[in-house]
Amino acid sequence: MIYPKEFLDLVECFELLPGVGNRSAERFVYAIDNLSEKEVFNFAENLKKFKKNIKRCVICGYYSSNDICDICQDKSRDKSTICIVEDSKSVVTFEKAGNYKGVYHVLGGLISPIDDVNPDDININSLFNGRINENIKEIIIALAPSIEGETTSLYLQKLLINKKIKVSRLSYGLPIGSNIEYLDPITLTKAIDDRKFIS
């Protein structure tokens, strides 16, 4: 079947999204076609606003429309506990679970020599350049139990070994190879509660 160029261009745009193949992308384009012009323009406007206005918190690296995110600004949060996560999706997962009251540090990726991702390529330096001080009592390493997650965790443990801070990791009851974002709230709550102290 021959599609107009505009149709194919939009298909290609949707194929940029993770997990979206050609057929799914085509379905999305058909769905867009069924929306009203107002809905489509609103969709496009929100995409532009998101890309233009969303930044990374200068403290933790989480999504924010300001320099400092709402979590870091929240005075009720326990600033003495930092949970290190891979990405912003992991923060959302913890927040939905609802039992963690500390703050976060978003790495923005994991160390992966095979993919040429080194410690300097992710948000590690900012953690050790000012965030870790005498007020920090515990660091929770909450990374997926994958090869990359383990590599990053071991690297962080080496950097933290001489700090006078409790260092813990999520319970090893997590399924090997699982992603934090796909865990249900009960499993995640249990993993936090049963975290293991490593120093």
C-alpha cells in the first residue's frame, strides 16, 4: 500500500519511540487521524512545551520545570537519605509506591563498557561534588540487578567506601534482569524495607 509522504513521515516519528515498530506506528497515525484538529494541535503543542520547558533538577537530576525539582524543594522530605536510581522513570515508580520519604539522585544511565558508557558519561560526579556531606546518613543504591546495574553499583560502592555513611542496596529478592519501573508497589516496598547494608 502506498501512503502519502506526510503519513510515512509521521510513522517514522513514532518509530523513534522505544518498543514501537512499523505496525504500531501505523496504528498511532490512524489514531491521530481520528482525533479532531484541536486535539492534534494540543498534542503537538504539549510535545513542544515538554521539550522546551522540562529540564533536569540541578541537585538530583530528576525532571523539573524549574532549576530545582519539587522533591528537592519539599521540606518534609528526609534530606539525610539519598536513593540513587538509574533514571526519572525509577523516581516515579518509587513515588507511586509511596513509602520512601527521602530524596533521590538520578544517574541518567548505567555504566556499560560494551556500549562505551563510562562513569564520566552519567551523573555521578555531581553526587560527590557537594551532595554528600556530614548531613547525609544513608545512601540507598537502587539499580536494576542487571550486568550494567551491578557494574554501576560496584563502582559507587568503591567511591563510598571511605565515607562515614551507611550504604545499602535494595533487597536481592528482585528478579534478576528486571527494571525498577516495572515492579509493582508491594515488591518495591518490600525491597526498600529489606534493603541490605553494605557499609
